[in-house]
Amino acid sequence: MIRHFSLLKHEVLFVTFALHEAVKQNNAYITSKLLFFGAEPMMKDTWGKTAFDYAKSRKYEQILQVFEVWRNLACAGCWLVLL
């Protein structure tokens, strides 16, 4: 989990995750590695979005393919929300 802090008040402004950042950078390699090593694809950031939400809204085809492969390997019930 990555937290961004305000230097003046030491308040957490928002929370994001490594998987979200890999997706936002359209990095299919890092996305697949993070999923392989246990990153949780259904975690939501401060704005209530999952990493899959970002890939879908930005139409990152390679990332969507990574999620498709991962969905086929993972528990089907966990991924019903994405369909």
C-alpha cells in the first residue's frame, strides 16, 4: 500500500496500491508479476476503484488480457464481480 502524505499536516490524502500503479502505467509485465505474487485485484483505492476498473476505463488491452488469464486461473467466484 502506498500512502501520500501532506507535509504540512501529516494527513493521509489518498491510498493506492502497487497493482493500481502498475495498471495506471500500462505495465502488463509488472501487473502479471504482482498478481502472481499475490496482489489482491479486488482491493479498492481511495476513489473506490479496483486495478481492473482502471484498466477497463483506460482500455488497456494488454492489461485486460492479463486479468483475463488471471481470472481463468483464479477462483471463478472471486471474479464474478468483474464480468
